[in-house]
Amino acid sequence: LSQISMDRRLRPRLWHLAIIAPLLVVFYAAIDRRFVDERVALTMTAEDAATALLREHLAAKGEVRLDKGRLRAGTMYVADDSEIPNAVRGEAHVDCAVFEGRTPVATTMVVTEEGRRESLADANDEIVQRVLIGGGEFRGVTRALGREYLAVSRPLKDRGGGTIGMLASYKELSTLDDDLLGFRALLAADPEVGLDAAT
């Protein structure tokens, strides 16, 4: 065969592209989905760690109880202490809050924008029903401070087993979107990353 006829046979035709393009779209969509799933799983693991750390830090201060309607850990009123949530945020790299009933009394969830400062409001009814009243846990997306967060909330119990508050952790969803955009840029620059991610 001549060189010209070999070149023609090896040159991609339009129908080749029509088959390959959808396969590539499906392949990269699957990689996208896997990346998002893994980031969510890692975030939830960090949030689980954060609620466990909140519990440990409170217990280290002493017995956790309500005293005249105020949440105490040992001799300390939790509302008077920002050290615990700040320490947990530094360790787990997620925001967190300690709730007295449905009201946050110690939290890193504060937003300062355009000269105004806004703190986390009371927990929404779904979380209160599931965690504070039902004694279960909440894992999912919630809205706070005008943004959406991936959140974990667990009951905070006294020595007698009564639920007196909640421990919660938060990761803003937009940070996961930013991670995904960075991953897509990396894929565009080096398609072999996609092959590594698929394995």
C-alpha cells in the first residue's frame, strides 16, 4: 500500500469522532462523579471527627449538664468559651457549633460581610426533630448564614442520658465546588490524571 492510502486509513473520520466524543463525555462525567463522592465522603469523615472532638473537649472540662438553663462543662459555662470550637476547627478543618437546646452557644460559624457580622441562628426544625427530640443524627445539606453547608449534627446528652443540646459540624458546599473546578482544570491540563482517578 502506498503512503498516501495508509495516511487516509489512519486519519480519523467524522463517524469516528461521533463514537469517541460521547464515550469521552461519559468517561469524564464518571470521573467527576467519583471525585465529588470521594470529596463528600472525606468531608463527612472530617465532620464526624469534629463532633467527636467537640464531645471530648467538653468532657475534658468536666460533667456536661444544664445548670439553671445554661449549658455547663465542669465549672465552665459553654457560652463563655470560644476556645473549644476554635480548637476543633483547627484540628478537623471544618466549622462547628455547640448547641444549648436548639440555640448555638459556642461556634465558629460567623460571617462578616460588608461591615456586618452574623452568627449562626437556631437550628432548623428538621434538625431539631431528628436530633434534639428524636435523639438521632442529621447528615446532609442545611442552609445557614445565607449559604448551603454539608452538615453533621448529633445529640449532646447529660450523665442521665437526657438530650440537652447538640454538637454540629459544617463545611460550605461552595468549597467542594471550588475543589471540583480545580480538578477539572487539572484534567484539562493532563488527561492522564483522569486515567489515574479512574483506577
